[in-house]
Amino acid sequence: MTHYIPLGKCNVGDPVLIKHKKYHSEDLVIGGITSQISMFSSSMTFIRNPSEEKVDDFIIHLQNFQHILALEFAIKEINENLCILPNITLGIHDFNSYSLARWIYVASMELLSSKGRFIPNYKCDLKDNVVTVLAGHNAFICQFMSNILSIYKIPQVTYGSAPVLDVSTQDIFLHRAFPNENLQIKAMIQLLLYFQWIWIGLIVQSDEKRDRFLQNNLALFSQKGICFDFVEELPKSSVSNEIYNLVTNYIKVYNVIMTSTANALIVHSENQEIVVLRMLPYISDYENVTVKKKDKIWIMPAQMEFSSLPFQRYRTMDFIHGSLSFEVSSKDVLGFQRFLQMRKFTSAEEDSLIRIFWESAFQCSFSKAMLEEDAVNECTGEEQLETLPQSVFDTRMTGQSYSVYNAVHAVAHALQALLSSKYQLKTKGNGSELKRWNRYAWQLHKHLRTVSFNNSAGERIFFDQKGQLAIGFDVINWVILPNQSFFRVKIGKVDPFGPPNKLLKISAENADDCFQCSEGQYPNEAHNLCIPKRIVFLSYKEPLGLILTTVALFFSITSAFMLKIFMSHWDTPIVKANNRNFTFVLLIVLLLSFLCTLLFPGQPNQLKCLTQQTSFGIIFSVAISCILGKTTIVVLAFMAIKPGSKMRRWVGKNLALSIVLSCSLMQITICIVWVAISPPFPDSDMDSMPEEIVLECNEGSTTMFYLVLGFLGFLAAISFIVAFLARKLPDSFNEAKFITFSMLVFCSVWILFIPTYLSTRGKYMVAVEIFSILASAAGLLGCIFFPKCYIIVLRPDLNRKEQLIKKQN
């Protein structure tokens, strides 16, 4: 099985042919005449002749490119499905009509000519037989296309607005992969009545559409008590008008809209007019208009999908927030998202239409000369469509793209039915009756009218007797976010098979325009807009972080000052008492405990998160084990002086050292296991605070975090018990009592820490832990060392051996 995609330059003289080859068999073509590109001057005023302009000067309607991708995806699915047309390969001829009648005629006749030889009514190719022509997205294309193709009875499928054909016989060859528009009008009336909007405005694309709309539908609106405040036509660019006249017309329409008291505005138009509507709000920057009713509800038909021009990618879309639109009912098509993700561009093979889209969407260029001149980014072809902003390209399959997808599958199933019927075309040797396809093309119509199948989304697809897709509409509420992305919230559905007076079904809870804000956003007070959450963390610069940092530095300096005092009085009795080596170690560890709190403020990173909790746990375990060792030696020393006591062999520096080392090593082991199995890491908490995204260090393993705290609590409890038992012993300078009180402070702080920490949210959790570390360390420093420093500095007369002996006696 082989796949190849030979592509040529996408213009009228050399159409694109896309094939996905499975077998060496007959090749059939679905021709697509589309109007994806409009050509304007830089001021967007004059439409020029395409033959006089270079391809690089085109401005592409970016979102409409999805229709082509939906066509490609459907062809790919069919050619890879062995159950549909197993011996036939479908391909694509893709034409650009430039929205001009003469080019639609040329493209139509080119489909009927031999490739590379434009001779109308003469086709000698044995391949590339035209099965069906798919047209859209506006009625303008079908209207002129049908004049040529209907002569040859070629099936035509439209996926947008239905054209008004001059000759009724042409309608026989036109099939609409689009729901009944009359159904949409009736549903629109029911929508207006549901929300009690009976004073409305109407904006139309052209005077022809205005006349047709009013002629066919005005009575329906009037019968229901709905009145029009105004009917306005959108400004049009043409060769004859001047920029001044165009701007004047824009201002006129804008003034009418904004000075109207109408609640709702119906926009009866097609895709390309959304780019015009997006420019209307900017007139307020240049025109002083007295606005009578600012909040307008725009109501748009399914023929009018979202589209944009490249320069509009950064333009605000707030004006469309809250708007309602109809959309062809659709379901998620399996594999389409994956198809878009895998879509790449190879400049050596792809056609110029895709190249124009690629350069416009990704703001890059494949031309080295262009790169040097305009200093834009170079296109690699590896860019991904899913990375584009929604205002540029929405990867969700739209209603019209869903119609394209269904239309292609409908043609494939109809062709399969034709080949399986009594008119089946039989292969004869090297030739084939299929090569003379034109004689059988007319027979495909009845199979298209009777085709019925389930698409890959599980939806039943078929045409009614009028050749229209028997499917309904969805009612969509547009929700625009501050970052200019948007939601299409489905609030209702139009059932084509429902009772005439109950075509529209509104969901009561979406009717309230309720939706869940995306992750990282929260609703405003009016609950009608999502606002991005602020990114916060405990910073050194904010008052709370500054206060905690200042306190930590103050106690660090105090610890260093006390350490210097003890070192300066190394040989004095008060320093020698109670194991001066452990005293120095304890002072150094307390100094480090104050300094370790400086790791907590600031934006979290991997190094900070790994060292915060582990350093705190290890440093405090050393501090508490030093206190435990000092206190244990005091208790054992007084037990050893009793006659016949066996405790004398336990008294000594080795015991205290063993206590410190064993306790510290145990905590170090716990921390190593913690880092090995589930280390702390930088994280963002999006749920705890309603309006904030908190950058924090995730503990990784909560069990290990509380195991570290639990071990500290165990050491502190043992130290407190031992110190409490030794509080009345005749210790020098009564250190046991000070240790007892310090451990009481320490345990109280960390007992209160747990419920406080668990009940706190956001950056204040970090502040609670910093405060607990500072308070407990300050308790140890103040209760144990401050009385000794007081004697050393202010009462040196008490720091004498005689005083020590006197106290002991």
C-alpha cells in the first residue's frame, strides 16, 4: 500500500491534485471550488484582479482553511477504509474562485477539460474523473458554478448558504450538506420570543439579501410581534469606491447600531463578514457617538462562522461576548484532532494556498529573500496548528467543516451504491467503462438523495426529498475570555423533526450563561466573565516576607553574637559547665536554623524545594539531639554519684556523642529516602485560592514530610521528659530548668503548627512554617543561652568557680 501526494501550484491554470493512493485502479476526483482567499490592497479598500497580483499579496481568511483540512481528512478516511470503494481512489482538485464570477466560470470549465489543456467540452484524460463538486462557503459560488456544471449533470454539493438559482432545473443537480434555512429562521423567532426580545435590528450582507430576507420572512416576524428598529447593509469594498466613502459608510452603520434602543441585532450574512463586524467597535475611537444601549446581543446564523484576517489576531473580541449564534449540529469526529496535530508543511511539495495560510497563521516566511527584507521568522514546516491562538485557527471542528466532512462521505456512499446497483460499471481489460464517467454521472443524483449512513461520530446522515441535509442546528453562546480565547457554550438545539411550535429547545442552566472557568481563571463579581488568576508566592519584597526575613536575620546575628561571647569566654566556669563542646554545636545549629528560613521566601525552584524541608529537618534534629545529650548526661551524672550505682560507666562524652550522632543519622536517613522515592518539587496550586495561582514547593510525599516532623516531635518529647525529670537537680546555674522551659516552648509551637498549617492556604502556609521555625529556634536560644550571656556580660562576678561551688553546696 503506497501513499503519495503530488501537488502543484494552486491557481486557476494549474489546479491542486491531492491523492491518497491505495491501489492501481480508477481515480475519481471531488472538485472543490472555494472562496478562501480575498485580495485587498494594504488599506483593505480595493479588490483587484487576481491575475494582476502576486500570490504573496493575498490576505487569507484564516479559520476558513479548516474546511479544506476537513475535506482532506474525509478523503483520507475513505481511501484508507477497505469497506468503502475498495478499488477506487478518491482525490481532490482544489480551486480558488477569488470571489469573482469569471474565475468561478473558469474553474468550472477547467474541471471539464483535460489537465493542462484548457479546452472547454474536451476531456481526453483516462483518469481524474469528476464525481462531484463541493462548493462553499457562500451562495455566490454555487450560483455561477451551477450554470456550467448543471449542463453536464454533474452533482454539486454546497456546505453553506443555499443559492437562488435562475433556472429551476439546476436545482435538481444541487445537494445541500446544510440544514434547511427556513428551519433556522423559525428557530430564530422562537429564540427571540424566549428571551422576550421583540425590538430588534437587522444587518444584512447586501441589498439583495436584505430584499430576499424581508420578502420571505418579514411576515413571520410581524405575526409574532417582533419589530425591526432598523435594517442596515454592511459596507462593501469595490474598485470604484474610495477609502473616504468606505469609512463614511462604516461610521453610518456604527452610528445606527449604537444609537438604537434595540436589544438584539440579527446579522444575516456569511463567513467573510465577521471580519467587518470585528472592525466596527474601533470606530468609537475616532467617532463620538451617543450610545443609548451599549450591550447588544448579536444573533448570527449558521452561514456565518467565525473568521479573521491575519492583522486581527491581536484585536479584541469583547464585542462578541454574550452573542448567540446558530451552528450546524455536530459531534466530535474521531481522529480529526490527531490529523490536525500531524499536519505538517513541506515547502517542496505543498501548494501555494497552504503556503499562504502557513505564513499568515504562523507569521513566518519560506522565502529567504523575504526574510532578509522584512526580518520575519523563518518557517520550518514543523509548526503545529494546535499552538495557534483560537482567534487565528480553532482546532475544534466547526459546523461548516462538519458539513464538508459529511458531504464527502455522502458522495462516497452514494458512489458505492451506484457501483453496486444494476448500473454497476464493469471493468473490461485495460480499459474501463468508468473512464467514460460522464455518461454515468447523472445516475449519482438519486443515490445522493437516498443515501443514509452513520458517520464516525455515530450520527445518522441522510438528505431529505429537497436535497437538504436532514440535520438540525445548535444554539451557541459566545464567551470571550480576557486572553481573547473563547468558548462556544451550547445552550440549545433546533430539532428538524420537532413540532413547528417547539423547534427550539433551550437548556435552562446554560440559558443562564453558566460555564466553568478554565483552570487558572476565576469569575468576576457579576459572574459573566472569567479573569486570569494572579500568580503569587511569598516574596522577599512584600511586607510579610520582608518582616520574616528581617526577623530571621536579627536572630541569626544574635546567635552569632552569642557564639562569639561564648568563644571569648571559653575557659570560664559557666561555659565549661554542661559540656561546652555541645554548647558550641547547639549555637551553630541554631544559627543555621535561622538562616535556613531564608530558603522559603521567593519563587520556588528545584534546588530550593529539595533543600527547604530536608535542611530544616536535619538541622533541628541535631539541635534537639544535642539538648537531649546534654540533659541525659546531667541526669546520669547525679545518678552515678549515689553509692553502689552502676551508672558511672555510662557517664561520659561518648554517650552524649552517640545520642547526637544516632538521632541525627536517623533523620538524615529519613530525608534521603524522601528525596529518593518522592522528592519535593516546584508546583503551582490553582485551587486553594479563588483568585490566585500560588507557586509553592510540593512536598512530594506528604507521608515523608510528616514523618520528618514526627521524628522531631519524638525527640522533642523525650528531651522535654528528661529535662523535666532533671529540673530540680542541683545543676550549675540551673540549666535543666531552662531546658525544660525551652522544650515546653518548642513543643507548644509545633503542636500548634499542625492545625494552623492545615487550615492555611496559599503563600501563608509558607509563612506559618517560617514563623514556627523562628519561634521554636528563638525559644531554644532565649531560654538556654540568654541567662548565661546575661551572667557573662553583665554579672561577671557570678561567673566564678567559688560561686559554682557555693551553689552546689
